[in-house]
Amino acid sequence: MIRVNKQERKETEKWDVENVYSSLLSQEELESIEDRIGKLPTSYGAVVSIVLDGFNLAEAAQLLNLKLGTIKSRLFRAKKLLRLGRAEL
């Protein structure tokens, strides 16, 4: 059995988010999503961008110097706004 240390496993498990989404969505759909994310309030958009860049929620909390609960609530609210198509609020 081959053992992989935690850091190596973490590095191999990170997805290339852009390639995953581009294989599932058309360029027009990707641009629409990016546009809607750009219209989110800054505090929500920052969290979404960091998570889409492949960071987990704990890492996002560290990067933004916020509590994990704040990151979770902002991500939840951002998802809700994006689903409702009201990202410009």
C-alpha cells in the first residue's frame, strides 16, 4: 500500500476549477456567471472568488482575516443571490 502524506494528497485533490467549468458550460454561460459574480456585493464576491480559486473555507477565512462562520454565511448568501438572479443587490 502506498501512503501519501496529507500535503501531497491535498495538492492532487485540488481541481482546476476553470477547466472543470469550461468543460461543462459554454463560453457564454461562463461569462454570464462571471458577470453575475462581479455584481455581488464586494464582501460576498471576494468569498466566492477565493473558493472558486480552489481554496477551502478555512483557507478563505485566513486569507480574508474573518471567522469561518462569517465565510460560510457570506457564501450561503452569495449562492442565494446568484440563484435568485439578484446579484446586483
